Amino acid sequence: MSQPPGYQYPPPPAAERPKRRWWLTAIVVAWALALAGFGVWSVRHDPPTVAEQRDIAEALPVLQRATGAVFAAADAPDRVVTLGPVEFDKGCALTPVWAGVEAGRDITVRVRPGEAPAALEAIAGAMPEEYDAAVRRNAARTRYALRADAGEFVGVDATAGADATVLTLRVSTGCRPQAPGVDLAPSPPAAVETPPAFGAALGALGAGGAGVTASEVACPGGGTARTVTADGLTAPADLGRALRVVTGGTAVVQADPHVLAYRDGAVSVVVSDSDGKARVTATTGCR
């Protein structure tokens, strides 16, 4: 049916604008804020559900026990061992907005050329069975890695080339929440006693009366392993010649122009120099 001339169709009705449900938006925002607040409260008040949530104060005893066990495994008559102090790294982060701290200790092991792979295998085998320590290597047998789990998310790691003469076993807690009362920048304590081999090395360098610090750890079977250190000494012109008088009859493990490492019975001695300054360490083990 045709429309009369000049007829215009009426415009369609305007679409009804949807009503904004502001109350739904408000509920969502409130719920998100509640969850965030609960999360912050939970992190600060709830007991940990996994080991890595335990703070650094709770992790330190595990670190120390593991260090004692690793040191005992590493110490042997044909190796020179040195115990490092507890070190704290405040550069780690638990979340993008929550800073943490990691604690670690190094056990440095010096071996003769060609002995690094066998030493790593022997150290892994001497660790507690529950650590599940293992050594892996690449296909070319040029790189080796030791890994062990000391429990409570405390790990033991070392990597070295097949031709390495210095192995560093690192015992570490991983990143943990900080805790009040933990000194994150401890000063090394003064040594109360030193082994005769240490005094002999100082005497050979003409460094009697030097300040000496100590680093200690309890051994798994009782007793204490201890490294004493004198640093900043005046270095001799020829390190090997200066120490010749004290190294006779000892088991020399490393003899480089600037490092001399030897065993005097059960004591590991390392003397090194750099930029005119010398450093002497002597370590008594658990045995």
C-alpha cells in the first residue's frame, strides 16, 4: 500500500540506555580491597605453610647445621679447606614490593690439579644420606656441578671445571623474610686461640702480633671447626721462599706464585698475597 505524497516515516524510538549498576562495581572493589588486606595480614601473622616462608631467624640454625655437615664431608688429608663467615644478601625480593634477605656460608676446598671431579664425588658421598647429594657433569666431562638439599629449603651448591684447583661449596637459605634481632652486618669475632701452624706462617712472614679473627661452626659429631684469619699483612717479595722454612714436611696442595696451600697434620693453611698485602688462614677441622 503506497503512502500519500510527502509522507515521512516516524523516527524509530531511542534505544533505552542500560542502567549502570554502581552497586555491583562497589561490591567488586570492596571485595578486592578486602582480599588484599587479608593477604597482607596473613603474610605477617599466619604460620608458614611452606619452608621458604620461614624467616631468616628460623633459617639460620638449619644453615649452620648444614655448614657443619658439609665442612665435615669436605675435610680430608689431601685437601685444604677454609670456612667462611655467615654472609647476608639484602638484595633479594620475595615479591615485587616485599624485600627479603638471603644468608649463606662458603666452604672453600683446594685440591691438586686433576682431582676436582673425584673430590666433588667424594664430598657428595660423605654428606648425610638425607641430603640426597649428587654430582652431575656435561657430556664432555669438562664441567661438574654438586647439588644437595639440607632440608627446610637450605641448599648446597658447587660448580667447577674439571681442571679446577679451587672448589667453593655454597650453603644458602634462599630468599627469606627479614626478622627483628638478626644482625645482617656482623663483625668477625677476635680469635681466642690459634693453631701452632698459623703462628709459624705468621712468623715466616715477620707478622707477629697481627690482629686475628675467627669463623666457627659446630661439627655434626661434636667439636668445632674453626678458621682463623690475619689479613692486611705486608707481603714478602717471594711468598714461596719466605714460607719454605715452615712448609718442609707438610703436604703442599697448591703452590702458585701468589698462593701457597698446605696441610700441616690436621690443619689447613692458606697464605696468599695481592697488591703488596698478604693474608694467612689456618683451619682446624672436626676430626
